[in-house]
Amino acid sequence: MSMDIKNLTQTQPRTTGDGRGVAETSAVRSGGTPGGKESGSGGDRVTLSEAATRLSDVTRTVSEQPVVDSKRVEQIRQEIQNGSYKVDSGRIAASLIAMEKVL
């Protein structure tokens, strides 16, 4: 989906005839939601689409996950201590090449 944004330097406030759909404008004025959650009370209102709400929930869930997998770190630590840890140089090389391709 692409969005064409024009008049970025325009400083005039938007009015009720600003090009929004009639259904959306009337739903927001009447206190309803055209498909998402509303934020704020009185004055201006912000309406988030269902997709934006889901994306926010996913972002919050991911940010709550630990950055380090403690179980995996402990497993590797034990393998190193008992001498059973094996380095897969082919896998490391493939990962480095893949990372370089992304950059």
C-alpha cells in the first residue's frame, strides 16, 4: 500500500472537509469507531486501524521477551566446560556471507 503525501509544508489546520471519508468522519464525530480504538477525550481524536492495534500488541509482546536466551547460554557454557562444544565453521561462514549480502 502506498500513500501520496502532498503539501507537506502546508500550515493550515485540517477542516471537516479535509478529504476524509464521510463514514469515518461521521463515526468519529458521533463517538463511534470506524474499525479501531480511539485515544483521547474531548477535542481531537486519534483512531487506530485494527492492523495498527495488532502491530502495537506484537511490538509490545516482542519487547517483553528477554534479549538473551538464558537456557541456551547455560547449555553452551556446560558444553564448553566438558569439552563437547563443537564449532560449525561452515555455518559461521554462511551467516557472515548472508549478513554481508544484507548490508
